Amino acid sequence: MDQVVRTVPKGMAAFRVSNIHHWTDRTFSFDCERPASFRFRSGEFVMIGLMVDGKPLLRAYSIASPSWDDELEFYSIKVPDGPLTSRLQHLKEGDEILIRPKPVGTLVHDALLPGKRLFLFATGTGIAPFASVIRDPETYDKFDHVILTHTCRDVHELDYGKHLMEEIRGHEFLPEIVGDKLTLISTTTRETSDHMGRMTDWIRDGRLAEAAGGGLDPATDRVMICGSMDMLKDHKAICEELGFVEGSNSEPGQFVIEKAFVD
Ligand code: A2P
């Protein structure tokens, strides 16, 4: 049945969906319209969802598109029995999704102190907020070098991130802004690829330092982390061992974390 929201609950809006792309059995992305009045900072998330049994079913989703874009992009996991994603994965062109247009989040420039290198550590769909941050010109105003790492179980799951890099290279104005400041390091953990292993292991055994031209240093580096609860816990522990201080919107620091959407 078509998803058309007939009665929009208070405080929410219904936005029309387009450009649905199924990347793997476990992931898909889609765009939706963005009214000019809907403003957000690159890296933030919103509550989105569908009407289910006459009630709104919403979950927090990072906006994957940058704040200057005319459309909103989302990148989602598909969980077979997940309350929302089991339904959301069947979206078709022209359907509508519900949005509570109050963007929030900590994976934003405002929550970080100035620095020279920006490390963006993502696993799985945790790359979504960074898809926004790496397409925002402000990122390259603020940092000399941006290193995005994306770790997934399988090679195919890295496609979204690799495609993003191609999109940036072929974009009308981003190449001039991004130049050679952006590096993507993609690794797999369960399927053989050129670069294997969890990024937490790469940091500890020096592989990241080698790939990025120097180890993590709180004096010059800033870090954003997005993934599962376990991934956040382990990355956060490493940051704290190295002397990084966690930041927030009210008190900017040297690293920030946010849980990637899971069901
Ligand atoms: P692994 O295959 O070794 O569990 P998931 O799909 O379960 O969210 O995992 C996405 C990626 O994140 C996988 O490559 C997984 O590696 C990795 N990962 C899971 N837990 C951690 C963690 N605690 N620290 C770093 N990477 C992790």
C-alpha cells in the first residue's frame, strides 16, 4: 500500500520521498523533499518515521545530506523484524515519511574546539552523519585534513562511502573546496579486502597513524565517532586514554560521539 500520510500529527510534517537506493541486503538510502524553512547543522539527526496502526512510529536518523542541499538524504539499515526499518525498507518513490523537524545532535562543528585534523570514525550506517559533514564547506574551512574511516563486515557494505567520494570528486563546486584534504579509509572485518580489521585495532597497533601521517594527538586532532554502543565505548576509551576531552554543544571539546540508529 502507498505510504501517504493523510493526517499529520501535531509537531510533525510529511515529506515526499524520492531516489531510493538499495545498497546491500542490509542497507538503503533515500532522499526526501526539504522545505526552505527546515534548517539544520551538518551532522545533526531528526526523528523520522511512518504512521503505523494510526500512530506515528519514529526513530532518530542522522541527516546524511549537507546543510546547503535542497533535499534531505537518509541512510538506513534494514532489520528484518525492526519495528520501523522492516517497514521503511519498502518505501517507494512518491511515498511520504513523517518528520519531526527539530534537528539536534553532537556530531557538529559547534561541539568541537578548533584543530588541524578531523577524524571521523564510523561503522556500518554510522557513516550517515559524516556523509553530511564531509560535504559541508565549513569542514574544510576549519580543518587542514579530514580522515573518514568506515568499517563494515563485508566489502559491499563499503559502497555507500566509496560512492560518496566519487560524488564529491564529480560535484560542481565541492572539488575546489575539498581539494586533497579528504581521505577515506575503508576496512572490513568479516570478508577479505585490501584493508582489514576494526579501526580500534588500527589505532592501537599504529596502522591508522601510518595511513594518516601521524598518531592521534589531542593538541591538534579532533574526533567524531558514530556506530554501535560497543564501538562508541571502545573508541571513547581510546580517546580518553590519549587525553582527549569529550565535547558538547554547550562545552566544545576534542571528541564527540553519537549512537548510530539500530532498529
Ligand atoms: P566485527 O565484524 O569484528 O564485529 P555491526 O554491523 O555489527 O554494527 O558492525 C559493523 C562493523 O563494526 C563491523 O565491521 C564490526 O566488526 C565493527 N565493530 C563492532 N563492534 C566494534 C567495536 N567495539 N569497536 C570497533 N569496531 C566494532
